[in-house]
Amino acid sequence: MERKYHCCATCRHFQVVKQPGQKTSYRCARLGYETRPVYQFNCWNPKEIVSERMKQEKKSE
């Protein structure tokens, strides 16, 4: 089930950086560099809402 959710966009450390006049960039606050929403790293730490969804899906199986 983790594979279904495991990506940077669902991680606690994922940040969207919007600056006027520039394109939107995505950063990992923990690692300190630019990333993409679909990338995956071993340090993945899901947001609370994602953790709850994973628990609910596990219960319903």
C-alpha cells in the first residue's frame, strides 16, 4: 500500500515555492534541494492525512 502513496508530494517535507514572475518550484525542506512531486526517496515521511488514509485502507482490506 505504501507504493500507492510514496512520492514527494505526500511527504511532510515537500514544499511548493511560488515567486512572482518565476515558475513554481518544488523543494524538499529536509534534504534542501529541488525535487518533483512524483519523485521518491527512502527518507519519505508521509503527511498526517496520508498516514490516516493508509490506516483506513489497511483496515478495510
